[in-house]
Amino acid sequence: AHGAFGTFTEYDYRLRFYNEIYPTEDNKKIYEVPVTIVMSPIAAKELRNLLERQIKEYEEKVGEIKKQDISALRDKK
């Protein structure tokens, strides 16, 4: 997945992972959302805590995770 976004209601939290489909001939970006995870607010908070711990441990061992520029990959298509 190229990215993720989330939405919520008072009942659930929805985390959607998306892939960027390379721009069309008229230069419009298209995204596909192949996965949506629906969880309770408490499960979302537990997931956040898990990710924070694991990312901290990863960065201590491997180094800071930096966002990558994928525009060069798009231009090859």
C-alpha cells in the first residue's frame, strides 16, 4: 500500500489502505482501496500503542523511517 487514512464514528474506526494508480492521460490521480479494517475505538487505540512501540524499537535498531518520494517510480510507467 502507498498510504492509509482513517475515519471514525462514535461506534467504530475505519482504517483504509490505498494504492495510487498512476495518473491517467488527463493527469488525474486514481486511487484504489483494496483493504478496509473496521475496529472498535478501543481496538484502534491498542493498535496505535502497538505501532508506536514497534516503530520506536525498529528506529532504535535500524534508524529513522523517512517518507519516500515515489514520483520517480510513477514517471517510469
